[in-house]
Amino acid sequence: MSVEPGELMSEDWTRWQGHLINGTFPLGRYIGCSDHSGVFVTESAALGPSQVAVKLVPTDRAMAELQLPRWKKAGSLAHPHLLGLLQWGGCQLDGLPYLYAVMEYADQNLAQLLLHRALTEDEAREMLLPILDALAFLHDRNLVQGQLKPANILVVGDQLKLASDTIRRVDDGTHGSSSTAGDIWALGATLFEALTRRAPGNPEEAVALPADFPETLRDVVSRCLSPSPHDRPDVAELVAWARGESAPSAAAVEIVQPAAIAAPEPTTPEPVLSPTLPLRAASEATLPAPSMARPPKPRALLIVLGALAIVALCWYGVLVLTTHRAPAAPAVQAAGESASQTAGAAAAAAAAVQEPVSAPSTTKPAQSDLTSSPSTLHEVIPDVSRSARESIRGHIKVWVRVIVDQDGSVSAADADRAGPSRYFQGLALEAAKKWKFLPADGTSRRVMQVQFDFSRDGTTGRAVPLR
């Protein structure tokens, strides 16, 4: 389920929000788009209470005849590190033909994290084994992932998963995205981008790794990025190395290390960590350094991606509560049920889909170190986790504009001055909605500004009237 930044195309996709796909799947919140598809949140009683995602792809007859059998095959697969593909078919939106694929809802993807910072060496090793596990499963069945990249490495609950809507059969050649060697090059390119925040180039050219590239991954990444497909390791060799069963072999291609090449400095602040997610035993194995020293155990990558997922969910909750629901557009007539909606899809639809949980805000009286606002009866201070609080340097200020009804309750809230962190912005918005003010004499509403100050020592808040 590739979702990448696409601001110029987002307006084209958001117009479909509220439409109904085949009388079953309402297009809810727009998540994002790539250069050829858009993704929305949807739900269906047939798939249970949890949210799922639906991907829309403009199509024609030739493309539909090629893509639908691929989705049918992918929907029959079951693996803990492959995103579940639940249903698929064709539809029309305002008379235009589209393909749709319904799949598990992913909390976050690696590309979204890389907008803020690169992975650490430990985080890169952390994600490698689940990816190799999924690739081994596919390659053993003469299949490839086809588009392995940061946007297609996703987190669902506490599991890393690869997008499955790009899965296809291996072709007869050794080049391109439909070969196992193509998957291996894409794996090396993903590790390169995850550690440097820049793409390595194209498969036909040799890649120069930066001088400060992690030594424990240098040989593996350079071999995966070899211009010659025959010189790249296969999945079985990589899995054996990852599990410490064999030492990495010498690189098949000489890697140039010019001193002028250095990792770029981050251009955006590092995201603040929020409460961690529980981890499953499926990700217990980690990668050894060449010295065979035992790698660290913390599941850093899942923690960081889970934190960003909580931030996104908090922000969406605010938008839902503070804006009017758009009227539903007329249902779109289906183009007919696809023959690909078979028993394989029904079986996949029975798979459990975990629903993400948003970060909580705890209602409590104003703290003793808070300067209480004279017009308030009850003040709610955001409950910030210890890990998030310890990540603060100095102060983070978030100002929330609230509309107060005659009885003193808050009827709407929106960020007035958002500050640098959406995580703290979400906590501030949720807390501000629970504030209670003194009743007004008249019937008119009031506009107040609730000002929150987050620091390592604690959180304070106060309200001031706005004219």
C-alpha cells in the first residue's frame, strides 16, 4: 500500500471522498497517493469492525486484464510480513473506470519516517530480517514483491509488513522489477536510502557508498547494489548471513568512497517518540555485526514508526471532531463483480485486522504549578508519556483556539499556533476540548485561546479570551 507525498495530485483524489465503491466500501479519509494511485480509509461490515484501506487505480481493459490476476494471486497468500489483500475488482467513478484493492490498514510506512530523519544502524538491521523473511516466502513460490521501497515497508500494529498489491510472477529475464535479482537490488537501495535519506541511482550503474556508511552493512548493501544481477546474493544467502549462520562474503564490485560524499544533514526536526508498542516474537531474531557480537534488543524502528502512527491518528481525530462531515455523494454504479473476487479473497478477508489506538489524554484538575485561568471551572492537562517528555529540549508551546458555548463547554477546537510537533499538538487539542469555562450571561458563543507549555519538568496550560 504505497502512500507517498503527492500534494499536486491530492486535490484530484480528495474529490472522491464520500463516494461508494460497488455499494460496499465508502471512501472515507484520503490517506495519500503515488503517481498512479490514491488510497483511502474505508470500512465494511463484512470485514469486521476495524478500518481497512482501499487503493484506487485508473485503468483500461488491458491493464485490468493484467492486474486483476496478480491481485488474485496475492490475495491467496498468507504471511505475517505481507500486508493482507482482502478484496479487489473494478468500479466506475463518474463514468471513469478504476480498479480497487481493499487491504489491511497500515499505521505508518518507512517513507514517512524518512521525511524526518534517517534510520540508525540498529534500526536498519532491525527491519532487515522481517523483509528477508517475506522475500524468501515469495521467491520460493516464483513470485517477487516487485516494488520494494520505503513507501512499501509498512507497520500494522506491532508488525513490519511489505505491500502485497505489487506482487507478481517472476519473468524469464534476469533484469527489471519482475526478477528476484530486481528485488535484491531494491532491498539494497532501500537500505541505502534508509541510512542516507537519498536514492542510490539506477541498477545499471555502480553505487558509491559514503565513507561513513555503517561497516556492518557496507558489504551486504554493496553486493545487493551490484550492476550485474548475477553478482547479487540471493535471499537464502542473505538470510543465512542475517541469522549468523555464515559470514558475509567479499563484495563482488569495487565501491568508490570519495571523501566529498557525506550523509546529508537532516532538514526537518526529528520526530518525538511517544509510548511504545508491544512487540511480537516473530521479530525476535536480529542481525549480528561481523564480529558476531549480539545486537541490541530494543525494537527501535517499530517504536519510532508506531510513534508517528499515534501522532497521525491524534491529528485525524481532531479533524473529525472539529469539522463538518461532507455530504455523501451518490453511490457509484459498479462495473460488475470481477471474477477475481473468489474464495481466496474471502479467506484472506477473515484475517484479523488490528485497529490502531490513538494516544490518550487524561482528564484531571489543573496541576499545582499551573497558573489557573480565572474564567475556567475545570482544566485538563495533557498526559505526556515519560519517553516523550524526556525527548523535549527546552519548551514546546501549542496554542489552541476553542469555541465556548453559553454553558461553558467547548464545542470546537483547532490549532491556533501549532508548534513544531504534531504529537504534542494532538495531545493539546484533545485536552482543550475537555476544558470547562464559567457560564456566560448572554447566549452568544465566546472564543478563547488555551495555551499549553510542554517541557521535561511537566505541562502547564492557561486560557485567555480572544476578541
